[in-house]
Amino acid sequence: MTSLKPTASRLAVAVCLSLAIAGAGARAASITHSGTYGPSPYLGMSQYSFPVQSVPQFDLPGQCLTSVCVQATAHGAGFLSYENTQTFPASVTSVYQVQITVRRPDLSPVMVLQPSQSFSDALTSFDGVADYAGTSGVTHSGLDVSAGNTVCLASALDLALFTGAGTVNLPCTAFDMSYQNGANSWSIGMQAYVSYSVTYNYMECGVPTEQTAWGNVKSMYR
């Protein structure tokens, strides 16, 4: 009786099937927690700290955390007003801007967001009424500037920080960075708020390859 050995193409198929079986147990998945900071009071000249929020740590038996992705969208809402009370016209440039910093529990930054909007206004000499309106004043109301970003953390220290049976705090701060040039009277109202999510990406912890899988493939071609 003649014995036919498997061809090279059959060997390749067998190898692929063996690798697929070995990796079939390591499936990736994710869990997302979300929330909102604010809105804050109207911001002053100093940094504002939102009441600290926390998210559950990652704690799934048999699963290993591979990365933590923090997504945040920062908003600054309110108004920007100024008046030219001088006896000559003025060109006023202004920027309505807030800085939002999402932090780790040790207060080191995860991300910094700076949503902003710029304005340029030509004002006449003082029209006699300090009302942030008319020809010598202007009010930009109903403002809502926003900016977003996602940062994925994968260092051993960060993964350890988010792993456990408790919670992890995520401090968040806001600072009003608005400014204007050209007017000698102005008023800025800025309230900050932030929507955020924390996504845990994970997979089954080290699934050992069956020792017989590769050995069986090789034995077919000895």
C-alpha cells in the first residue's frame, strides 16, 4: 500500500487552524462608565475644582486589563461683554476660553482641554450709556465653546491604578482664561461643565496553548 504524505498547502492550513484554536480563548471586550462634572459656578480669577467623581475599578475574574481610555468633552458657557468709555473709537479683540484638566488621583494630568472662541469688534467713542450695548459696547451672549479628546492609558502604573475592587477618583479642574484687549470696561461670565467616559479594554488572561496542538500537526509530517 502506498502512503501519501500531506502537501505543503495542507500543512499551511493545519498550522492556521492550530493557531486559531490557540487564540480562540483570548477575546477582547470593553466596559464603559460615564458621567458629567458641573456646571460650575461662574468662574473667578482662581482655579475651580469640581466635586470629585469616581468610577468603579476594573474587577472581572480571569480578565486582564489592557488599556484605559478616558474621553472628555469640555464646555465653557456664558457671556462676554465690554464697553468703550473713552472719547475715541476702539478696536477690541477678545478670546472666550476655559481650561479644563482631567486628572489622576495624584493630580497629575490625564488631559488638558482649552475650548475657545475669538471675537473682533469695532466700537465707537462712548455713547453716554455704560450698558455693554449701543455703539460703544457689545455683549456676546449664549456662548458655549467646547473641545474634546480621548487619551488611552496603558502603562503598568495606570493599569494598576484602575484595577481592584474599589473605586478610583478622577479630579477635574477649570480655569477661566478669557481676555480682551482694547476696551476699558468689561464683564465675563464663564461656567464650565464636562462630560466624560472611562472605557476599560480587556481580554482573557494568558490562555495557555494546548501542548498537543502543535505537536499533533508536526507528527503528521514526520
